[in-house]
Amino acid sequence: MPALLEARDLHAQYGWTKVLHGLSFAVEAGGITTILGANGAGKTTTLRAICRMVKTTGEVRFDGQRIDGKATEDIVRLGIAHTPEGRGTFVDLSVAENLRLGAYARRDVTSLATDYERVYQYFPVLAERRRQQAGTLSGGEQQMLAVARALMLRPRLLLLDEPSLGLAPLIVREIFRIVRTINREDGVSVLLVEQNASLALDLADHVYLLETGRVVVSGPAADLKKDDAIRRSYLGY
């Protein structure tokens, strides 16, 4: 399948500190790609670099169009939704207000009511708590809200940063199940950053392993999952 997102020789830095050193990777249209690696490998920075939230050089293309020179808000308008590490929930706003903010960059607002119901079907607990202040939700519910808010953009590409972080295994499995459903039924492509390698490999089609800001291994998830040397050396299980 053709690549929806492509990065070539991508570098990124915070001040004088360089974090990414010439990454090249792709996300297929309709596919799920995961980026794995230890803490400090550059996983979160990779997602921020795509959205121009850090200083970058190199080439990033979305649907064939270069976006590496665009402002973050213009990248969002192209249909790239970013669910950041730590959820980024607006804790003083209600669940419904958080969802409304997720749609702020949309050009088409005629189907908002339908999209509210769609995300409430994915996350029934949010429907029950739609008037509740987001800061009073559990950690798992806030993560669900973060994903639901991203879906209100009607994205073509969903960037997910550590959705399992700090959550109970049952909640994590439910979130991953919903992500798979979104991918299969709505055709949303996914770029997932995740430390839980086992879960990520079960979900993804393709994998990139990062080490100190460089891709050290890449390939189909099914192949990497079977490779004992890679599992021991890079995935820690």
C-alpha cells in the first residue's frame, strides 16, 4: 500500500541537544505502524517532530505533500491528530467540552452531532460522564477521552504517544481494541509510540526500533515478534 506519511533524514533537537539523528520511516495508508525503544530513544520527539512542535530538519511528507515547513495548526488541519504522552486533558472542562475542542480545526462541522455519537459508541463511559469535569475522571477514562478528542478531528492519521502509560492491563487492552476498530472500520492510519512491546507488536503491521535517535531495526511486526535475538536485545522480553 502507498505511504500516507513519509519521513526522510529527520533530525530534531531541543536547544543545543540533538535527539533525532536522520530518521527515515513511513506509515502506510490504512496501516498501523509502531515505534519502539527504551526511554530516551526519541520516540516522543519523533511524534513532536511530525507536528513541528520541536526544531527539525529533514523532509516529512503527508499524502505526498511536504509538511516539514508548515505550522502545527496547519498540519492538524490536514487531518493529523496527536494524542500526547500524559493525555493532555483539559481538566477544568467537561468531557463534552474537551470533545468540542478536538473538532476546532475541522473545516466541515455539519456532522459534529454524528461524530459525538460515534465516539460515545466507542467509549460508552464518556457518554455517561459527558457533563462531568474531565479532571475528575480516572486515568483510564482520561486516556479514552484523549483518544476520543483526537477522533473528533476526523483524522486520516492518528499519532498515539504511550496510551498504556500508568493504566491497568484491562483498560489498556480495551483502548488497544478500540484503536484496532478505528483503524479497520474507519480506515484511520495509526502511528503508535509505545513501551509495551508485546501489545504494540500484536497491534501493528510494521515496526521501527529506535536507539538514541536512530532506527536500528525495522520490518513487519510479525517477523520481529518471532526473532528471538531482537526480542532479547531490543524489546526486553
